[in-house]
Amino acid sequence: MLSSLFNITSKASSGNRKNGLKNRGTDELLSMRDIHISHGDKTLLKVDKLTVPQQKLVCFIGPNGAGKSTLLHTVLGQHTGTALKADGYITIQGMSINDVMTHGLISWVGQHERFELPLTVLDYALLGVSPNIAWYQRPSNQHIARAKELLLDFELLDLLDARVQTLSGGEKQRLAIARALMQDTEIMLFDEPTNHLDIRHQRFLLNYLHELVWKKGKSIIVVLHDLTHAHRYTDEVVLLNGGQVLAQGSPQEVMTSQQLSEVYNVKIKAHQTEDGVVFV
């Protein structure tokens, strides 16, 4: 957990902890300060200050090795190697990471979800309710009904009784997302959720996440490589490179052809179409 890795400060009161993340007294979802993660002499992440608003769909973009996934793992209190050195201060809506993670207030889909257990598609989706029930309890009929709704939404209902090991890459990705949605948390983090998805399912997913923000007040952070999707579907963009935050703001402010070309070290042009801006 992050408590053993970082020097964390928390501004939370006992009342905030009791009420979880339902306290809307701040517009800040995430606050990071003086974050420094290194492996030997190599700096993986160096963030002097980063504030992410709540109830927005926020996207991290940047080239390979920019620090996007490292930043998400830092928020989650995870690290990928024992040789990492880390320092910094993180709060989530004024609460320490320990408080947030202990109470299961964040759902998460990583790049490499595991499907090793001999579970059916329905069983795997129902894993999403595990943080909310006792170890000896079984999912309720309401849980099962909700899982079937999500499987229908993500076109997996016909595979209800199939073993997860038999699914395609795209089907596994959609199932992992459905499992995360079953948790029904206020905060959701997705690391490249459009991986393995065809264009139709990519658009459906990003529209779905955007609806969760605007209709249900969710706070969602995603890592995306598709610049057109990042510009079209998200409310705010954080541009990273070399482990540092280079720019933050609306897609229109951050995603200029000049700035993207410099960061990605390749000529990138933005073309206005009737459906929005397309990057090539």
C-alpha cells in the first residue's frame, strides 16, 4: 500500500472518513504534490503539483513511457517493483489513500487484467460486488440482475455461462469493465480501457463513461492513446512526457497540433470534420 511507500499527509476529518467520498465540499478529486518516483538513477515520475477536478472525465495522454500508468498506480497506492523509491503527498477529496482504498471507494481496470480463475462470465462480473458484502455472503438477486444489465449493455449476455478463459481479448476487456462498473464507486480509473476493443465498442464505452459523469456525478480518470477519442469524449486532458506534467486543461487548450507534435516527436495535424476534430 502507498502508506509504506509515500510520506502521505491527509487533510481529512473524522466526518469525511465516516461519509466516504459523498462529501461534496471540495471541487478537487485528486491532489498530488512533490511526487518523485525513481528506479536507480532513472526518474519515472516527477510531479510538483497536480490537481484533478471531481465529477469530470479526465484523460491522461502522452507517448509511451510518459508516466501515465505510473501515475495511475501511484493514485492507487500500488507499485510495480521493490526497487522503486518514492516520495510525495497525495489526497483524494481531502482523504488519505489508505482511507479511500480501505473502504473500497475506487474501482479500477488495468491494462492486463487476469482471467485465470475458473469462473463463468456472470461469476466474474459479480466479483465487482465483493467489496460490499461479507465473505460468507452471496450476491443477491438484485446484484445478479444488475450484472445481467451490464452484460447486456456490453454485448456479453449471450456468453453468460461461458468460461472467461474462452473469451476473446475484446470480450475480456468488456467484461473487466463490467466488473468494475458493478462496484458502483464514485471514482473510477481506467488504464487504456479501449485496448482490444473495435471502433464500435470503443465509442460505446467512452460515451457510456461520459454519461456516468454527467448523469450520475461519477469522477473518472482514463489513460488513452487515441488522440481523437481523448479530444472528443473527455472534459479535461493532462499531457505527460518524461514523467512530468507538461500541460493541463480542456482538450481544446492542451491538444494543439504544435504541442502534440513536439511531445510525440512526430508531425501531428488536427483536422476539423463535421463530427469533430480528428488527429492524424
